[in-house]
Amino acid sequence: MAVVTGVGKGIGLAVTRALAEEGVKVVAAALTDFCKALSKEVGPRGVRVDTVSPGPVETDLRLGRDGVAATVAASSGASTEDVIQGPRPSR
């Protein structure tokens, strides 16, 4: 059995579908706090709860015309491209 959060689209949805296709019973659920609470509940019984929190993913939510990158750029004075590229290492 697997519990997958963030299943509305993107990586979470793809992982849910892949597990289900392999015959895994999947509880599809969108919160990290749920996994934290679950780990406290079942961890003492030897059940491991893992979460994966990837960095920014190239979706419309991030890169779209009204996406996160454009919003951050507008509020910070940076260009959208600079926001998408992220911080550069200092020299």
C-alpha cells in the first residue's frame, strides 16, 4: 500500500498512476503534514512513511503567463527569466 500526496497533477498524479498500474493499493491524498502525522501514528509499528518534495517543476503553475515566476518577477523587479533560473552561485 502507498499513500501519495500532491496527486492533483504533475509528479504526484504520475506516481499514483504508475503505482496503481503495478497493482499497488494507493491512497491518493495533496498535504506534507498528513505524512508527518501518519509517520507518528504508524512509525512505532515499523511502517516507514517517506515524502518527496521536489524543487520547482516546469508546469503552467510556475511558468505560465500568470504563474509563480511572473508574480515573483513583478513584485521583485526581476525579470521572469531570472526568477525561473533562480539564484546564481556567488563568486
